[in-house]
Amino acid sequence: MSSGDFYFAINATFRFIHDRFGMDGLRAYWRELGRDYFRPLSERFRDGGLPAVEAYWRDFFRQQPCGAAEVIREPEQVRIEVRDCPALRWLRDHNRDVFEHYCDHCRYVSEEIADQAGMRFELEGGGSQCRQRFISGRDAQP
Amino acid sequence: MIGVHDFCGHYDWTFEYLRRLGGEELVARYWREAIGFDSQRHALQLFLAKGIEGMAEYWGHTLTLEEAGYRLSRNQDVFRLDMHACPSKGYLIEHGLEAYPDYCTHCIGWIGPVAEQAGFQVDHEHNHCGQCWWELHRNAGEEARRDVREQAGADNVEHHPRWPMGTHHRFRNGKPES
């Protein structure tokens, strides 16, 4: 189990970059984080396909200190049903002001991870509950 | 989604991203403002409200959560922390990550300003191998500082066989020693 207090730093980092560089600067940070820091993860997904995507996200949620999510592998996609976002749960339970665009990082970071893996990422919802999908094939139709 | 399980990896990566964007000045501002006075504001609240006892409470909680190898020693004038196995730097070493070349300095980068705001001076040294020591005090004399080192005893990291390894950076009153 990892320290949930690290969510405080993630939240503060987004706010710091946004306050100095605006939303465009923050999106650029998220995209480069997805492309560069998470490149090894994209390679795992590209090499291992949907089973690797499923394994990563199952392990991911197991290591967060709170929250609830279901990871489901289907023939053409891995669907992640976030019932209670771990980050938002921790921040709210510790009376922290959640940065207003906190949820957006999932879209921008994961789009880059998926794109480099030859996949497509889609997200619906937000604010504690959302559905995230890693879909086989970059050109797959919604 | 960015998780906390590999936090130290993307934290280190972020330092280098900010350095490329705005130089060391932006990195220092990030540590001070975002980490010190936003993320870790509970540390400032504890230091202000309870002084040295607040430090023991803060680091006892944080380092236990992070499963660190450490020893806390204190008397009424000095708080000392000996870190034998920093989980944060340890994660980077274990995973071969070093985006930013001076990761260890982030701690003094936020603890220094927070301690100063609470009225404390900070002396500190790290070896970039996951080991460091800290002494936070208000103009404490040498006798009080010797006392906490004696309390640490064999857990004084400066006595550890691996302590001389690596590159040492030393800070007095929160400022790097030349």
C-alpha cells in the first residue's frame, strides 16, 4: 500500500503549473508525462495487448490506499469502472481543496499512453465516478 | 490516472520538466510553494502549534506510512532525524530512475522554508544514496545538539558503514555549504 498523502502533492503540482502556465501549460505537462515518463508502460501495453492493460490497472487499484474500481477485459477493450476515485476520496477525506481540473489529467495522460501503445483511450464521467476504456487498435471506431 | 504507488517516479520526472521549463529557480519555487505551503501544509500547522513535538508527530506519521528506515531523537531544543533507508530515493534507485540529477535536495527545498516560517533553523546532510540526517532547532547550543546525537547512538546515520558513499550535500541554516 502506498502513502495516500502523495495525492496532496499531485493535487498541489497541478495547481502550481496551472497558476503559472494556464490550462494550456497544464495540458502540455500531462501530455508529456504520458508520452515520456509513461513510455515504458505504453511499451508494455503494446507488447502485451489487452491482458497487459488489464494486469496493470488491477495492480494499480490494489496499490492505492482507498477507493473502488472494477477492471473488466472484453474482446476489444479493457473497461475500468471507477466507482470511487482513490485520489478524490483521499483528498476529500483529508479536507483538501481538490484542484478544479484534477479529473482532466486522466484523459490527457492516458490518451498519450494509449496512443503510443497503438490503442485508443476514452473516458466518460468524472468527479469520483467514471468509465475509462483502453480500446484495441488506434483506428478502432467508437 | 496518476497513482501514488509510483509517485516518486513522476515526482522526480516533474522536477526535470520544471527545470527545463523555468530553470532551477522554478524548481525551487515549486518545492517551496506547491510542496511546502500547499501539499505539506499540515506539517507547517504542526510545527507552529506544537514545535518539536509537532515534528515528531509529522515525521512519525509520514515515515511510518512510507515504511522508511529511520530514527527520531529529540530534546526540548533540538529535533533530529536519521534516515537510513529513504523509501523515496530508494524507489528511484531500485527502478533506475534519475530524471532530475539532484532529487534529494527537494526535501530541504520544502522543509527549509516551512521550518523557517515556524521559527526553526535547519541543518542537514544527504549522500544521494538514500541516507541523510536533519537537525531542526531554534539557535540550539552544541550541548543540546550533542545530546540528540547521543540519543541516536548506533542509529546515528553518520556512523553507518554506507554513509561515506555517494556525493554529500550539506546545508546549514537551510543554505548549502560551499
